Amino acid sequence: MRMRRRQQQFADDKQAFLEAVAITARASRADKQDYLGWTGQRELRISAIVDEAFGVKSFYFTDPEGAPLPSFEPGQFLTCHLATSAGEKPLVRCYSLSDRPREEYYRLTVKLCSPPADRPQLPPGRGSSRLHAMQVGDRLSVSAPRGGFFLDPRRRHPLVLIAGGIGVTPIVSMLASLAEAGDDREVYLFYGVRNSNEHPLRDQIEEIVREHPNVHQFVLYSQPLPDDTQPDDYHEQGRITVDLVRRIVPTGTFDYYLCGPGGLMETMVEGLLAAGVPADRVLYEAFGPASIRKPSDTAEPATVAAGPPTRVVLANSHHEVDWDNHCESLLELIEELGVAIDSGCRSGNCGMCAARVLEGDIATVKQPGAQAPEGYCLACISVPKSPLVLDL
Ligand SMILES: NC(=O)C1=CN([C@@H]2O[C@H](COP(=O)(O)OP(=O)(O)OC[C@H]3O[C@@H](n4cnc5c(N)ncnc54)[C@H](OP(=O)(O)O)[C@@H]3O)[C@@H](O)[C@H]2O)C=CC1
């Protein structure tokens, strides 16, 4: 009985926390009255599916009764609860919203996540496979749009938007919002992708560039196809580099927004800071393995100091193990032990993996996008700093 009460208390606290994450984004945009969001999960219907590029599909979600959908900040993501076979817990995955806020629909553009190049025998990503198998008319439970990576309306500097591969999705949402608002500041979009087969949302971006002289696009193909031509398909062969950005963008004060593969983000963030761009002008989104740290992060190192092993106890599931740094986060360790825990963005933004700390201290490996409430940690970005007891 006491256990059930405690679980209920945990569920209530966690719900309050998830709402707080949404409120933080809302408060940061106090001038926008129409940001409502919703609490918990809500069912949406897939109204259309569009093939965008090789292995990339856009899913258009609408309210089943046709009700208007709440607004969101361009750059934010939607958390999907993807049903599995009967009895199993749904897979929780966060995908960036890829169009500007519209009352009629939310659009997600999702790439079927392939196995790593060096382990092709592995199956494709479970979340993206599940979504790609869905049909028009299917319904999906989603949590309200969230996330700390969004076009901040209080900042008025001209923009440099840098995207790699499917990381272009939140960037297109920003671009489409700027275009819709008639925002006339200079915008430089750098987009790195392999070739024309893998070039999603191209028509939409090109239309915006055509119709808005203040928006400039520079496309790099790293592996162009024999039929790909310059400048129709791409401008240069290769990858985005800081030198290229500095060559194209005029001198001045810009805000930089980045999203793409981990390597690209790591190189570009480091390079921009080294080139003298102030850290508060470099904003980026990184999900899961693409999570990166920047020097301004005050978060502590991922590893615990050498010395006697640090004990991690999961009180409810009766697990007790030594933390030996082979996992990158408590979430990884908890999953490895087979203990049920929700997770979403895996980079401290969505709050799905909040776990109550009963005893001990944690350190975080990156700055959280969502602040965990007193007594909780975000397991995906936390490691133990001392012997730890978690309420799991
Ligand atoms: N909101 C978010 O946080 C989102 C994040 N993502 C992230 O994007 C990543 C995957 O994107 P995906 O489409 O598979 O990427 P790809 O592997 O297809 O790479 C896309 C392009 O980026 C280039 N690239 C790779 N590494 C670097 C680097 N170090 N510097 C410059 N360019 C580089 C690639 O060049 P080459 O061909 O030479 O490798 C390629 O041209 C995932 O890690 C995902 O987490 C995606 C969507 C949303």
C-alpha cells in the first residue's frame, strides 16, 4: 500500500515536472499568448505521410476531431509514445517538429535510423522503424511540444543556421516561421547532406530562399551522385567547416543555431568559439549520442574520481552495482539492469527519465535543457558523484 502511494506520488511529481518544462519554454515567450500545450499524453491522427528523401518520411498529425493544435516554439520537438506489441511498454522517442507552428497540423520528418556503418548486421532504430511502419489513419499518443532549442524571439541578431542531414528538421521549422512572420533580418543557411537522394524538405527550403531575398542558402554534398549538378543541386562538395562559414558570412554579430550529426556539432561549436563567437550566440540541439558539451557548460565531468567503487542501489528493484564508468549515464546503467524507466531525448531536454534520488549526489555530463526538481535527477545526463540510492 505504502509502495503504491509512493509510486503515485512519484507519478504526480513527475507530471508536475514535465509541465514545468513546458512552462519554462512558455515563460520565455511571455508575449505569445496562444501557447497552451496540454498535460500528459494526447492522441493525434496521422493524416498524411509524404516521402521526402531516401529513408525519410514526413508525418502530418492532426487532432482526430479537427480541433486546432496549440502552438509551439520553432525548433522544439514532439515526444511520441510508440505502441509496441500487446503488453509491452511503448517506446518513447522525441522528434523535432519540422514545419512552422500551424493550427491544422504538426509535421514530423523522420529518417529511418540505419545501423552504424561498422555494424550493418544490427537492426534499424526501433523508434523510427515503428513510426515508418505506421499508416494514414493510425493514431499515436504524444506529449506536448517541448525543448529548450528554439528561435528565441527576444534575440534580434541576424542568423546563421547550420544543419547536417536529418538535423535540418528544427532548422526548417525556424526558417518557415521567419518567412511567415516576414522577418527581414539576414539569414544564412548552411546545409550539409550526402547527395540529392538524401536531401529532405528541399522544395520548401528553396521556395523560402526564392521568395525572401534576405535568406541565403549554401548546400554542401559530401558524396554527390554522378547526376548531381552545381549550383542547381549543391554549391560545393564536402562538409561544412568553420572556414567556409567565415568565408560566406559577412563580418558582424550573428546568432548561430546548429543541429545535425554529433561530429558536425562538435567541430562547428568548438570552431565557432575558437573563432571568437561568444558562447551565448551559439545555440544547438543534440539528441542522444549527438549530445555535446561546450566550454560554457558548468556541468561536471562524466566520470567519477578514481578511488573505491561507487555503489549504485536501485531500491525498489533490489539492484546493487558498482559504478565503473562503463556506462555513460545512469540511464544506460538502469536499462542495462533491465529496470523499467521512461526515456525520450536522452540529452536532458524532455524530462522523461526523471528519477528520484533517495540518497547520495549526482553530477551531470551536460547542462540540462530541463531543470529537474529538487530531489530528482535526469538519468540520461547524470552519473553518480557519491554512493547513490535511486527510487527505482
Ligand atoms: N533535433 C535533433 O536533435 C535532431 C538531431 N539529429 C541528429 O542528426 C544525426 C544524424 O543525421 P543523419 O541524417 O543520419 O546524418 P548523416 O550521417 O547523413 O550526415 C549528414 C551530413 O553531415 C556530414 N557530416 C558528418 N560528420 C560531419 C562533421 N564532423 N563535420 C561536418 N559534416 C559532417 C556528412 O558527411 P559525410 O558523408 O562525409 O559523413 C553528411 O554530409 C543524428 O545524430 C541525430 O541525432 C537529427 C534530427 C533532429
